[in-house]
Amino acid sequence: MINRHSHEAVLAVLAALAIAVLALQSAEFLTPANLMNQGRLMTEVALVALVMTFVIASGGIDLSVGSIMGLSAVLLGTFWQKMGMPLPLAMVLVLFSGALCGLFNGFIIVRFGMPPLIATLGTLALYRGLAEGISQARSVRGWPEWFAQIGQGSFAGVPVQVWILLAAMAVAVVILGYSRWGRTVYAIGSSETAARFAGLPVDAAKYAVYTASGLAASLAAIIFVSRVSTTRSDMGTGLELDVITAVVLGGTSIFGGRGTIIGTVLGLVVIQALESGLSLAGIKGDGTIVLIGVVLILTLLASTFAESRARA
Amino acid sequence: MTDMTIDRPDAGAPMTGALRRVLREYGHELLVALAILVLLAVVGTINPRFVSARNMTSVFSGNAYIAVAAIGMTMIIVIRQIDLSVGALIGVLATISGTIAVSGAPVWVAWAAPVICGAAISSVTGVLVAYAGIPSIVVSLGMMAILQGGLISVTGGAWISDLPPAFLLAKMKVLGLPMPLVWGVVLTSAAAVWMRMSAFGRSLYLIGGNAEAARAVGIPVRRRIVAVFAIHGAFAGLATLLFATQLQVIQSTTPANLELVIITAAVIGGVSILGGTGTVIGASLAAVLFAAIGSALIFVNVSAYWLRALIGVLILLTVLADVMRRRRETRAGGH
């Protein structure tokens, strides 16, 4: 058990250590207000990272999530303000279009056998380009009060989006850890050929993970627009790298076949704790990025080392 | 795996045989070149100012650094690796070079430093990939964070200004031609010949095509991987020289998504992400094609905001063609 989850254990210790040091450094860090605020800030990346865990565990990758987020934000503004749709309908359509973007990724990867890295590099450019072309650098403001609640309001003392995130986490844990679909994802990541011979629904599972990835990115876009009360076509730029960093830091193998939702959540917590804690300690955000890079490489070095020793 | 085929003597029809071989080996490169010519002809007819010497010079020499960086990236992708940190690396190297230039050191030191530092920094990535066994996509992701964050932490976001005129390489001319253009052509040709003719260059295709086989025939695969990362870093340094000396100031940030532009150039130029095929000529031509498309959109009054969507479609079509061709070849070869 300990062996199987050694990466998660290392991360949990790391997270606890980071939180302890930061709590000693700054009295503000462990206050409920700061913790809730941190939850608010990490929701968008976290939602996308949950699904990215599935994508990477299946041996794939999705670089286009940041662009889908930008496109979704732009479409939300366009549907609502330019085309005069009721906002709830616009939100549903945006979720639908995000899923459609993901489905298209799945289509070119499954149907044409394109490597996911390159297929989604292409759609990264394509979706961002559509966002830029549709928005023509204009932003949409003046969102109604109820809409702002999604990103800025609280329910029972916890930010609304954190409730959404917790629900998504629960669903992700169950599906990846305890369902046939989750086992199929791991099987594809370990050996796609073997999974096919075993009669597993390989194509359907791939379609599902990429579609879910697009859906998560568009949900994150709605929350983000609600939080910052504006839409811009460059929203979500670089999101893919933050998300992949969290997932990989969380112990999901970039080659597929291995990874857990708990690991990803721990990865997200470590990153968020470092970012907020260091900024409270007066270290600028850029120093934090360096540390995240170092932590990422060192964690992987440690876990590859541990693995090769376990094998020997 | 067209590059690995053994040359057959077509003694009967030397002309058509040679032509066919060029077409087979450089078909993709010719296609990209053709696309550039068609673009120039069509947009030039609509708006002659597009093909004016002035616009062409600014398009080609302003983007030559992407072509130069794409040379190194081509080698990286040929051996089935990737480097997401190259954009951040170019940003760091630009600041190193600029800092030396304003410090009063001889200008050649400011020019040599980014090439040497680029090779050194990129070798670290190479060692982590080759010897620690961490996938390059992850190592370079971490490197990107370290370089990007480190750059802004150290400089505090301050720009370097008052660069000495003798430092501004990109503004110089050789035989009346802009320096970046000359560099782009010379470096691309040299790298193309080297990758085609030298044992080292040819071994890269074998490593990318089948690393196990490469090891079996005695190629020191790990050392080669580190070497290729070092060479790639040196090319990033050369690209920096063309990029950072265009203006009087050097910003302490990198253009967003520069790494993706460089990777895209390599991919549209015909480098297969599956490893083992692709040439630096294609990558450089693709960089030229992007630059021309970006400029052409302005001249035919299409909002440049659509440029990225167009590039996305271009990537997908190119890779689709590559995947389809491989499938056909497998089917033809495997009965």
C-alpha cells in the first residue's frame, strides 16, 4: 500500500511541510479567509487538472485546454450580449461548445491516429485563433449580479466554485478509482494494443476523456468570467502548462497507465500553497515559479530513482 | 522513413530518376516552398505593395530568428524529444547578451555568451532526459518555469536600453543583404548538409526511428541525446542574437508562446513528431511561410486576429497528411 502510493505520500509530506513553514512565516496564511480565497483562485486550474489526470493516465495529453477556455469565455460574451440570448441558455451552449471542441480533439486523435501532443497543439492554435477572430479584441462586461455569484459569492461560508470543485473531485475519484471506465483509462495508458485485444472500449474511452477535458475547460471559463467580470480572448493562456505541472507533480506518469486524483489534488495544493505562502512572505510571484519548476524536476527525479531501486 | 531508404542506381533514366528521388525525399519541403510562392503571387497581385522589397525584407529578416531556432528544434524532434523551454531560454539568453553588451565588454563576448550559455543550459535538460530518464516534455516544462521565473526575479522586469550600436547584429548587412536573412540561409544549409551527410547527423534519424536498434548498432544514444540538446541550445543562442539585436532595447520577458511557434514551424516543415523523419530546410521554410501569411493577412485586409486559427488548420492538415502517408506506406510495405 505504502509502496503503491509512495509518490502521494511524499507529496502529502511536502504539502504538510510547505503549509507548516508558511504558517510559521506568516500569521495570515492559516486564516480561514486566506484558505477560502486560495480555494477560489485554484478552482479553474483544478477543474481542468482533474480531467487532465484522466487524459494523461490514458497516455494522451491535451494542450488545447487554455485555448478552449479563451474561446468559451469569448463565446459566452458573444451569445449573451451580441446575440441577445438569455444568460442561462448562453452558459449551457458554452458548455456544449467546450465539449464539442474536446470531441473534435478526440475525433482527430482516434479517427486519424494523430499523436495527441501535436493534434492538440494544432487545436491550441485553432481555438485561440477562433477566440481572437470572434472577439476582435473586444471584451464583454456588465454581467448580472446572480452570475457574479458563481465566481465571487459564497454558500455556507465556502466559495460557490469550491463546492463545484469538491463535487467534481468526488465524481473524478469515483470514476477513475472505482469504475470500469477508470480501469479502461489505465489499461489504455499501459498498453493500448493490449487494451484493444482485451475487448475494452478504447475508442469510446478516448472520446470520453477528451470531450470531458473540453467540458471542464469551458466550465472553468464560466467561473473565471464570473470571477473577473469580463471576457478576453487571451484568457487561459498558458493554462495547459499549469495544469500539466500539477498533474505530473501529482504523480501521474506522462507515459500513461499511472496516476490518481488524490495525487493531482495534492499537486495542486502544493503549488497553491507555495504561490500564496511565498507571496505572503514577501517573495515575488516570479520566484515562486522558479521554485515550482525545481520542485517538479526534483519530485520526478526522486520518484524515478525510487522506482528504479524498487525494480532492482 | 524516406530518409533511411538506400539510394538505388537509376541508371536507365538518370534525369527522371534523380527528379523522382528529389521529389520523394524533399516532397514536403517543395510543397511548403510552393505554398510560399503561391502566396506571394496571389497576394502580390491583389496588393503589389506586399511583394515590395521593403516589406519582403522586413517579413523575412524580422522572422529569421524563428527559422534559426527551428533548426535546433528539428533535431530535438527528430530524436523524438521535445523542448518546451526554448522560448524562455531565448528570453534569458537575450538578457545575458544585453547585460554583457552594456557592461563595456568587447562586443564579441556579448555575441558568444548566448551561444555558449544556451548550449550549457540546454545540456542540463539533456542530461536529465538521457541519464535520469525523465521525459523531455516534463523536464522542459520545469526548465521553462525556472528560466521564466528566474529571469524576472533577477531583472525585476527592467529593460536593457542604450545598447551599443556595434552590438546590433540584426541591423547589419552582408553584401547588401540583411544579416538575419544571410544567417537564416547559411545556418539552414549548413545544418541540412550536416544532418544528411555526417554520420552523427544520420544517426539522429536512427535514434528517433528506433532507439533500441540504434543502441544495438553501437550508437551511444544517451551521449547523442545530450549532444543534440546542447546543439539545440546553441542554435537558440544564435536565434537570440538575431532576435535581441533588432531593437535598441531588450525586454526581460519573452514573447508569449514563442516555444509553440518554433515547434509549429518544425512540424509544418515536415518533422514528424513520431520521430525519425524531417529536415531543417522544411522547418526554416515553414517559419518563412508563417511570417508571409501573417503579413499577407494585413495586405488583403483580413483581420490579423484570424492568423492563429489559420496556423492551427495548417498544423492539423500537415500532420494529417503525414499520418495518412505513413499509413499508406505501412499498408504497402506490410502487404
